[in-house]
Amino acid sequence: MLDQRLSQQHYVGGDRYSIADMAIYPWIVPWEKQRQTLEEFPDLERWFEEVSQRPAVRKAYALVEDINPQAGVVMDDEARKHLFGNR
């Protein structure tokens, strides 16, 4: 759906980069861990590469390890229990 939208306009909300792009980008970042491939979605891939090169995006993602040292770490059963409860 997103690829289709981006085939009709440059950014998610139209011709200009907006809060919609900022909000959606982090959901696409872990595409490999989600066992996806961007090559199947050429307009999404174009958009993703373009957004990833924006100076503010690069600056923010350069801070990930400092802000969240657990980023990318696979959650174990104990962590899942604390995050999702004991039910």
C-alpha cells in the first residue's frame, strides 16, 4: 500500500517531506529483521533511501546506540515477561 502511494507522489503526504514521513520511516528501518525486501517495492525503496540520507535523520540514527544500547538485541523470555506481563 505504501509503495503504491509513493508511486503517485514523492513523499507519503504529497510533494513535501512531512511528519507523515517522519512517523513512518522508523517502521521501515528494521525491514531486514522483518524478513522483508525493499527490492520488491521500488517506490518505497527510493523513498527509504532518500529519507535515510536527510541530515536530521542521519543525526538522529547516529545517536541510537547512545540512547538505546539495547537496540537490535533479541529479546529473551525474561525480557518478554517484563514487557508483556505474565498472562
